[in-house]
Amino acid sequence: MAVRAVRGATQTEADDREQILAATTELVSEVMGRNGLTTDDVISVLFTATPDLTAEFPALAARKLGFSEVPLLCASEIAVPHALPRVIRLMAHIETDLPRADVQHVYLRGATALRIDIAQ
């Protein structure tokens, strides 16, 4: 079994606690589903949020999904002037038999603009 990293991002409409939790829940669920993962396959998850999102920690959504034994960390993205606003990103380290090319990275909502080459 290999250790792989899977990336993802989503965007909220506002700096609102419920929107942050809903968007993060959707993102984590899509990453898990598209890659056939369970929480036992997840080594750790790093969440970042753009500096304009401060109403809630994105990791709380993962905790509510059952990531109670998975190390989670939240951080702030650097404030780049032309960056897409209100974006939550994740990078999950996973154990999987999937070849690197078959790992499904997930970009949802307005964050599809970040990776047009692989957006769904």
C-alpha cells in the first residue's frame, strides 16, 4: 500500500459558520467517495482557508464526519492580492492501492477555477 496525497478545494459565498461547515463537509465527502476511502485510510488532513474566512475551523466539519482519530490541522493561506476569495483547501495524506494517476483530486463550486485541468 502506498502513501498518496489528495488535494481539493471549494468556495463559500460568505464568511459564515454554516457555509464553511457545509462546503467542507461536501468537499471531504467527495474526496472520500471518489477515492473509495474510509477514515482508516486517512493518515492526516491539512485544511487551509483564505484570510477572509474566519467564522469556523474547516476541520470541525471533518470531525463531525467521523474523523475523530485522524490528525487534522487548519492554517491560513497567504494573502495574495489576486487570489480567489473565500476558498477552503485540503490536502489529505492517505494509504491506498491507487496509482498516483488514479487519485481523484476534487475541486468544487467556484474553486473549479483553481484547477480547470482537473475540475469536475
